[in-house]
Amino acid sequence: MSCKNICIEYKAKKSFHASFYENGVRRCTECEVFIRWNNGSRCPCCGTVLRIKTHDAKLRRRLLSKSKTVS
């Protein structure tokens, strides 16, 4: 699986008030880009499974606490 540059048209822009993951953006580790993609769990470009959670423990706790307050 390799990047075919289709993901460029779905590339997300950084918000200064929240992280990418807080805004519902997903990350493709193969293409190394954050994309706005809600049509499944795979990258439209290369087919790699998209990451929806951060590796950072602090941010992960913050996301979890926000999702509990919304529910």
C-alpha cells in the first residue's frame, strides 16, 4: 500500500483552539497526513486503517473526559 496523493483533497487544517482529534479528524500513518474522512475507517488513498485516537496520554485523557460529558 502506498500513497497515491488522493488524500491531499481531504487534508484537514489545524485549529488553534483544539487538536485534530477533538475536531473529528483522522490520521493516516501511511500518507502521514490528517484527513477529514467519515466514509469508513480506511484511508481513501492507500487503504490503511486510519487512527482516531492520539498516542499522547494527556490528550487521550482530555478526549475521554469530553466524550463522557457529552454522552
